[in-house]
Amino acid sequence: MATKKNETKTTAAQQNQENQAAQIEEQNQNAENQAAENVQSEQAQTEDSKNALVQNDEQAQNQPEPQKENEMQKKELIAFHELAAKYRLPSWQSAAVLKLLDKEDDAHLTENEFTAALEKLYNRKMGA
């Protein structure tokens, strides 16, 4: 009888070991599957971010740059009286800017020239 008990103990121990080995193997497989899924999701995310960057670049190329538009607008010649109205200059300041630029009342200027003349007028030495 002692041998049967020993045999049942050993077979139970073997089954227990086999079950533990099977559980460990299953955990390893689950870990491998999860790692593969993580890699796939990371690849999908990088592809999505690359696609988003490409779309942003395409949109940026299709839209004109605002700075270039501002530069183009500032290079256009505009009548002095329109610029004075835009900047809401009083008549005495308009006359001072015209005198400073040595221009007539019907002069046409770029907005850059006009703003530079205004700055010069505002920063002039006074009372001398």
C-alpha cells in the first residue's frame, strides 16, 4: 500500500507541475500576444501621425502665407488720403506727414512708407 500512496503522490505532484508549466506557458503566450498587439498599435499610431503630418504639410502648402500677403499689401501704392483715413489722422498730422515726406496732397505711397513717416513724426524732437 505504501507504494500506491507514493505513486499517487508522485503522479499528483507531476500533474501539479504539469499544470503549473501549462499556466506559465499560457502566460508567456499571452505576454507575447500582448507585445505583438502593442507593436501593431504603435505602428498604427506612427502611421496615423505621419499621415497627419503629411496632411498638415499639404494644407500649409496650399494656403498662402499671411506674411507674404501682408508684404504684398504693403508694397501696393495707396492714395495718401486713404491711408490718413485708415489711420484716423487729424488734418494737422496729415499736413505734417506730407511736409515731412515733401509730397503733394494727391501722393500715392506704400503703407510701409506711410507708417515710417508717422513714426518719424511721432519721434521728432519737439520745442527746439
